[in-house]
Amino acid sequence: MKAIDPEEQYLKGRVTLVTGAASGIGRVVVCALAAFGATTVLLDYSLRELEETYDTIENAGYPQPAIYPLNLETATQKDYLELADKIRTEFGRLDGLLHNAAKLGYLTPLDEYDTETWYEVMQVNPNAPFMLTQACLPLLKSLMMHRLYSRLIMTQESTMPTGAHMAYPSMLSMA
């Protein structure tokens, strides 16, 4: 089996948007994508950490990334449409979208779960990926019309369902 060599620049000219790009898995992924030649759009809520990730990519000599600070807990459909429009204006294309950002909340009986945390978890996990995907679909689909491939990937940093991700009757506390 042949090893994949970053020197081949397999992703040169491709544009990929990654949520949760400032740290953890997201940061590793954007650095790897950039190493293979992709232009990355870094989306996260922490501007300081986004700038650190940006500097890491720039200092390695990879394609210049774009920073897009956005808090997924408070973002609206309008925010996602504006982002998609900026990507269209700036790059003219979007080849990939990685939904990496996640908020896990905490594991507790459902009747003890506070509504504010529940809302934040639901906003970041199912709502944000849905609205962002919907806003970016015209860009992703436009490549398919030209027989080019686009990718949509959804991840979570946990393989174990916790907190507001699940609600079994056995999680209810007994009075």
C-alpha cells in the first residue's frame, strides 16, 4: 500500500470549512488539510485560539487560511447565510464542510437538567450543523454540477452519548 504524501498536495485549490477549528480535533484536522494544500476556513468562537491556529498554518508555509469567529450557541440562520456568502465572494467555491464543533453538556438525570444548558447543547449540536449545511449547500452542489466532488462530514469528539445527547427513561431521577 502506498503512503499518502503531503508533498503531493492532493487538496491544492480546494476550500474546506471546519467548525470547532481552534482546538482539539478541529485544529489537528485543519492543519492536516492545509498540509495537503487545502485552503481552510477556520470557524470557532475563540478568536485568540483561531489566531493561534492561523499562525500555526501560516508559519508552516501552508495556504493562507481564513478566520471566521462565530459562536454557534447564538448564531442564527442569517449568520450562516452571511458566512456562505463570504465564502462564495472570497473563494468562489466550497469543497468540504466538516462539522466538528460540539457541546456535550453534562450527564445528569433528565429532570435535573437545566433548560439553558439543554438549549445550548441543542443549538450547537443538531441546530448549527443543520443551518450551516443548509446555507452552504448551494456552494457544495455547484461543484457537483461541474462533476467535481464535495464532502460533508459530521463528527463529535465523544463516541459515548452523554448529557443532552440522549434521554432514556432510566435517566430520570427517582423522587
